[in-house]
Amino acid sequence: METKEPKKGYDSLVAEYEYWAQREPGRAEEWKEKVRWALVRAQQYADRLGVDREKVLEGWEERRDYWYVNYYQEANQPDLSGREVVTLAEWEAEGERLYGKERLDWRFRCPACGHVQTPREFKAAGQSPHAAYLNCASRYGLGGRQDCKWTIGGLLKVGGRYVIDDRYCPRLIFEFADKEKKED
Ligand SMILES: [Zn+2]
């Protein structure tokens, strides 16, 4: 028997809620609350990025590969209020204006100890170049304050900024060391 997949977005989210609510009616109210949470959070992202809520939901649902009740949560779709947010395209353009096209030479600042580091230094030391905007060089003995060991993957979501990717998923990363002043 063929089953028609609901469209990714609001439809797929609600369809999954309904599926589980039918199976376990006792928890339906709790699970409906999670749908509401996702809709409110998607609206926040939509307002912030100047797109329709459905666009955000489409992106989130396309990326989702596990149960929505666990997927929709502060760690995955963090509250953006009071945070600086840029799209991936804006961030890439800013990096190129500051440092040119060669990304290995882009400079990032550890939000905890202020150390400035480049992906090239990480790569030269056999580390992932991507770690240069996620982890302080001190974690690898590559500079910075020795006891810093800061990682963006830690529980404390402070410092750095959110870059929103093409599926409206935020990535918290270190600031550019020579970050531009905001124009507005
Ligand atoms: Zn550091």
C-alpha cells in the first residue's frame, strides 16, 4: 500500500503529531504543546529573517530525521532574542570583505580568552580547519590562554554569533576577529 508523504513543513509536523496523538491519547496534550512551541519559535525566526513561517518550517522539517518531540527544543532552535543573527550568505560575504576568498586565512576570536586564530593554523597542526571557529586553540596547545579550552559546543551558549544556514538551522560560531561595525 502506498502512503502519501505529507509536504515537509507545517503539514509534516502536524501529521506526525496526529499519528502519535492517536497512538497515545494520554500524552496528546503534551505533544500538542511541542507543536505550538515549534510554531512560535519558527515565527520568531521568520520575523528575524524576513521570510514566511512556512519557509522556516520547511527547512526544519527537511533537516529533521528523528522524532519531532525531541527535535524541537532550545538546543536545536535556540531563542534568538538579544542575539546577533546573520544568514550564511551574509556571513560569507562579510568574511570575504574582511579577509578575501581564502577561507583558511579568515581570522576568528575566541569569545573567552580573546585569542585570534585561523583555520590554516588548525589545519597545519592536523586539526579540522572548521574547529577554528568552534574551539579555542588552547584545546590543542596551539595558543590562547592555556586554561581557556573554550568550545562552542559547551552548555553555555554565550559569545559568538548565530549563522543561519539554508535550512534555517542556527550554528553558533566565533566572531570574526576584525568584525565589521553594524551599519544601522
Ligand atoms: Zn580561548
